[in-house]
Amino acid sequence: MGTPEARMFADAMVDKLERIVACSDGRSTEEINALPPVPETNSLHILAIHTMGNVNEAVFEVLGGTPVNRDRDAEFAVTGSSAEELRAKWDELRPRIYSAIQNMSDAEMAAEYDGHRRGRMTGRQILLYTTNHASEHVGHAELTRDWIDSTR
């Protein structure tokens, strides 16, 4: 069974992704794919897919050793068909992510891994980095949601 620290990381990671996906709930296909009128911003759908992709890669490939064949660049070119489809994707991924993280041992948290673009890091550092990255995208998604709501 995992440590209290691992369960804390699992709770935080799932919370961040839930908040991002929730920004799309109840919105039309056009709204989840809308790009704010500011350079280098992303749609709600892109933010959710990119953040899920990053967490999926960190948890299952970097920490778990199972290739996920992530195409990071493609995440920024996707469009979604519905908020419900996005929610279903998250509902399928959530328990897998939660279980994998919450069951990490102290040894796994302290072990070093090849963090791909991030270099060698401990499991703890990878989880912290990935949670921080998701936190940034929560802010982006909530601002994008507020912009969409202001244009209704």
C-alpha cells in the first residue's frame, strides 16, 4: 500500500485534472474548441487533452515503465466532438491514475527515473513537477471558461 505522501499526490493530481475537465462541462462543441483572442492560448479541449497526456506519460511511462506513445505536439492541434466525450475520457483515466500514484511506496518515491524532457528526477520530483504543471493549466482553463461565459 502507498504512503500518505503518495495519496496526497494522487488527490492533488486528480483534483487538478477534475477542475480542468469541469471547465468544459455543459458547454457546446464550439465552446470547448474556442480559442481565446490572445496569441498562444489554447481551447478548453486542448488544455484538458494536453494535461491528461502529460499526467498519463509521467505516471505510466516515466514512473511505471509502460510506453504510452504520447504525441505531445498533436495535443495542441486536437478538436473535441463534445464535452461529454472529454468527460468520458477523464472518467476512464481518473481511477487508473489515482490507483497508480496512491500505491507508490517510499522506495518508488525516492528512486530516480528518466523524466524525458525533464532529465533524471526522483519519483517525488516527477509528481511535484507534474502536479505543478497541471496547476498552471487549471488557471488557463478557468480563465478560458470565464472568457467563454462572458461571450454567451
